[in-house]
Amino acid sequence: MKIGYARVSTKDQKLELQIEALEKYGCELIFKETKSALKERPELHL
């Protein structure tokens, strides 16, 4: 299973393009985040 991670740093940016690219690549599970801080990435702490 391929797993993807999409992240934007501001709420004005859109995740859709990243998600579409990950889906085309074959990712079945995609974690998504909208955070501005470099150290705050809760989706990567599994």
C-alpha cells in the first residue's frame, strides 16, 4: 500500500493539487495537514 502526505503552510493554499498527484501515483492512504509551524506536523507522528 502506498501512503502519501500532503501539506500546505497557509489556509490560502490548496491541498487539492497535491492530493490529485498522490492519487495518480497510486496512494491509497493520504494524510493531510494545514499548518504553518515547521515543528507542528501531527500527521507524521504515528
